[in-house]
Amino acid sequence: MAMSYKVRFWEIRERPDRRKGFEVRWTVGGREKSESYLTKGLAESRRAKLITAARDGEPFDPQTGLPAAELRDLKQRTTWYALASEYIEQRWDRTPGNTRRTLADALATITPAFVEPGAAPRDPRVLRRALYSWAFNKKAWATDPPEEWQVALDWMQRHSLPVSELEEPDVLRRGLDALCRKVDGAAAAAKTVNRKKAAANEVFGAVVERGYFTQNPLNGLRWTAPEVAEEVDPDCVPNPAQVARLLAAVRALPGRGPHLYACFGCMYYAGMRPAAACHRTVGDS
């Protein structure tokens, strides 16, 4: 969203019923903004600073309400880890369970890649589990994380990159490449990679809405995701001779062996679904 010079300030509002009882209010491009402070002196100081920025001809951001200089400073300080955690907090209550798990999985995978050059966690598995099961799981926030997780999360907080650096193509590719690997370094399934990338893209879209980027930095990035394998892997499917031996072993089982032999035989030789195979009878044609 374009910056605006249409800024208007109101008098400080006192609210005795609030802990921070002094509210600074202003509008940017018609959008109302406010900040609350413990004392009137702090509120007056903040209001004066904003007025000075406007008088100096500095544009304001309609999304955050901040002057351009403050917004730049904020971008330098705010980390990807902090924004990802905020996104989970805001999105959690209106998100279905499966989507919550997908988001947590995607963020737990990509976040460790968005760290300072040369930084490496002591135990990547512990960090991944701490991110997935606590940092990006709002239900877990009611209790403190285990000590081992807390150490890993403290490391993540110290080394997470500021959001401003995520406009660098090499940094983004490093994050997307991380989505292609399991925690043990093995290649992840292509469908899993695509699902995680879509979830990460959602978070980047929210970051754009908050004014950190003018457009989603993933758009236009030259990066190719793994292709989804269309062919059946022979190592994953038994051949006819192996199936015959498996069925013979099932038939020899006591009790329901013959029944299971007929069921699995229909599934393999006739391509039946399990429910249809289980309800076949001798008289069925």
C-alpha cells in the first residue's frame, strides 16, 4: 500500500479504567490509529514525535500508522520467527485442525533456514519438535515448554533473520530448499513440499498485508519445486509371484485366514475397494 501524507492528530484521550490510561490517537489516510501509555508524559512525548515527523514532510504508512523512518527501523528489528508466531496466534482460532498442522509443519521446516549466516542449532531434531509442538501450536502455550525445547527456542529467537532480509532471493531459496528435506536430510515427497510451500506463501501474504513488503517476495522467484512422481515405484509394489506367496501365507492362518485370503485376492486381482471385497459372497458373479 502506498504511503500517505494525509495525517491528522487528536488530543490525548484519558481512560482511567485502563492500565495504560493515556491514548495517543491519529489517522493516516482516513484510517484510525492509536497507542496507549502508562503516563501522560509518555503519551505527550509520543504524540510530539509523530507530529514532528509529519511536519518534516515524512510519509506515513496507512497499514501500521507509522512514519516511514520508524517503519524502516521496525523492519530491521522484527524477525521472521516473531512474525510467524504472531501469524499463528492470529490465525489459530479460525483455522481447521488439518490446516493448523500443515501451517505448523511448514513453519517448523522453513523457519530454521531463515537464520543468520553460519548459525546452526545444537540439535535440529529438538528445534524442529519445539517449533512444531510448541512455538507454532497455540494450544501448547498454556504451559511452559520443556527445558530442552526452551533452549532451542531461545537460540531461534536470537538468530532468526530480520524480515527485511527475506527480500534476498538467495535467502528465500534457502528456505524453500529446506522444505524439500526431512529433518534427517532425506528428500521429502513432492506433494509434501508443495503443501508446505503453499502454507508458507500464506504467511508471506500476511506479512505483505502488514506493510513489511510491497509485494510477496516469493512471487517471481526463480525456484523449481520437485516434480510429483507419476510412475509407480517397483520397490513399493509386490510382483505377482510375491503376491501369490503372501496370499498363500494369509490363507494358512488359523481362524479368519481363508476369509482374508479371499478379500485380499479380490483387491489384488479384481482391483476392488476393501469395502466391496469384504462384502463379496460365493454366489456373487
